[in-house]
Amino acid sequence: MGEGQGVCLWLTGRSGAGKTTVTAELVPMLESRGRTVTVLDVVPELAKHWAERTSEGKLLRKAFVAREVARHGGVAICVTVSARADVRARAKELVGPDRFVEIYFDTPPDVSAGRKAERTKRTPLLKRLRRLVRRWRRRGKPGSSHQAPQSPDVSLDTAVMTPAESAVVIFEFLERHGFVAPVAPQMPGGVEAPATSDRRDG
């Protein structure tokens, strides 16, 4: 993979796992190496339609946009819960396996739930009421337990890692696999030595 290769970073994990916070740390790191970054977090234009019973359509719409960003050499960061493994597999197929990096936020449920509760306290009343309505509509349906990826490209436990540390882990993975150009070492006389990059296997 070349250093200008487009890529989709698919962030998956429970709500409150820290995906948005880590993304905020990661974006300037990527931009500092000349990468153009598109963040697909809360995107009203791609939101779940009122008639859709699950989030599958919304997630696949994100995957389609991410594919186009990657196809044109950009970095797409998809911030999702995407609890179902089959939907993540479809997203990967849509984007293309060679451009899809699955990043699992393996944060304990109690930690994620605590963060979510704190965030809810700061949420405007109208938004909270809308969430209650959606929850009421889902009553009696199967639970939304998160199906953990079997072999994610990157796994993070944000209960023990800071957002900055988590962003560095992702960034170093991208460096190793050629999605980010390494910093060229300085040779005598201030001339940059030719940079080499690790390539992703398979």
C-alpha cells in the first residue's frame, strides 16, 4: 500500500467507549502528515430513517461514503457502535478489505455506561425525550449487546488508556502498514534520507 492510499478506519464499540474523544486526538496527528481526513460520526444526512427498524442502513450509508473518500485517497473515520458482526462484515466488503481497518474499543460495559450517563446529563431535554421515544419503540425487541470482533486490526481498552495514548496506537498501526508516511531521518547537512515504510501483509 502506498503512503497516499485511502483508508477507512471503522471504530466500533459500545456507546461511551471513547470513540469520538480518541478521534479528536487522532485527526490532527493524521493531518500533520499531510493526510486529508473525513470524520463520519453524527451525520444527519446519513441518519437512520424513521421507517428503518435497525441501524444497518445508516451504517452501510456511512460505509459507502467512506469507500468514496478512500477511493480518492482520503482517510475516512467512521465512528460507530455497529454492534452486529454481520453488518460490520458487510461494511468491510463494501469499502474493500484492503482499505478497511477495524478498530475495536474493548472498554468494559460498566465504564462505558458510566460515561454515557454523564454525557446524558449534559444532553438537552428535547434530545433526551427523542431517545426515550426511540427506546419505547424498540421495546420487546432483542437486546443490543455488542458482538465483539474476533480479530480486529486494533483493539483498545480506554478504561486504562488515555485518549492520546489510544490515538498513538492507531497512528502507529497506520504508519507500520503504509497508510501514513514515516518521518524521514535527517542526514548530515540537513538532507532528508529516503523514507521506507512497512507494508500491510495480505
